[in-house]
Amino acid sequence: MKTNLKIGICAVVLAGAVGLGAAAAGEGPGGHARWKEAFHKAKMSVIANRLGLTADQRAKLKAIHTRTADAVKAIRANSALTAEQKQTQITAVRRGAKTQGKAVLTDEQLGKLALLRSHPRALNQLAVRRVRMGMVANRLGLSPDQRTQIREIAAKTAAAVKPVRQDPNLTPAAKQERVRQLVQASRAEIMGILTPAQQTRLNRMRRHLLAPLGPLG
């Protein structure tokens, strides 16, 4: 069983609590819209990180996104256009933005982007995990320093797990056991970062989420 360790607090310390995001998404008015917006931002963030975008590339892509959003908004507000004309113009604007965005990327990054998009389900799962991670982190009231420490621990653990999974001298069972040990060590390290109140809140959330599964959950 693989453990995705590069999603920070979700994978290391919250375990089943990542499911909280699904429930939180529908809370309050406009919950679905907020979830969609958060999901889109998380997906773009995952892609940006996987492509290794520079600060300059991020700035250029953000400018393209802003211009595109403004253009689409103006088209939709144009009462002189029919619904069909609006859709045609919006499609053209977005196609142009896509071309501009690709021009910002290197050939290597374009290859990585194509690979990411060839596995949409995996990409969406990473985005969902990131949104849920943020929701749980917010509910715990993590400070910026705590979030930074947790990300560092997660990155360190991911770096330690990679060679284990690639070690041809280990059996699948041995790899799984070693990964489990690394995850447990990271979990203990992260729990030490949380305050007693946050630990209590986290345990309460986990009990709430796992209760419907019965005693085996």
C-alpha cells in the first residue's frame, strides 16, 4: 500500500481526517462554489509545483490568467451579443490564453504538463487532497510557523521514502514496513508541533469521521 507523503499534514498526521474537506465544502451558502474555486486553485498550484515554475514564469502566467478573466467577464456582460456569440468569443479568448501560457514554458515543462494531463484522475486527487489539507489545517488553527514546520517534515519524509521504494534489494513487504516506520516517525514529530488543544481538536475530528465505520474503522 503506497502512502502519499508529499501532501503535508494530511498524509502524515491527519490520516482519516482528510475526509473532513468533503463535508466542509458544503457548509454555508455558496459552499459548492467555494469548493470549486479552491479546487481550481489547488490544481493550478499542484501543476505549478510539479513543473518547477520560476517566479518570473508564475508572474507571467498570473498576468495571462488575469487578462483572460477580465476579457471573459466583459464578454459575458456585453448585452449586444447573443449567447452563442458570447460562447464563441470566450472559447477564442481561452484558446489564445492557452497558447500564451504554453509559450511561457520550456520544452521540458511542456513535456511534464502533457504527462500530468494524461493522468487527470491522479491530478484531481492531488488537488482534492491539497484543499482538504488546507481545510483541516484551518480548523486546527495552525500558525504560519507550524505550517512551515509540517511542510518541512513532510518533504523530509518524502525524500526518505523515495530511495526505499526504489531499492531493488528490498521485498515489497520490507518496503511497506520501512515506509510505515517513516510515516510513524513523521506523525510523532508533527504531533509534537501541535499544541495540546490542537491535538485534542484533531483527535475529536478523527473520531467524528471514523465513528460511522464502526469498531474496525
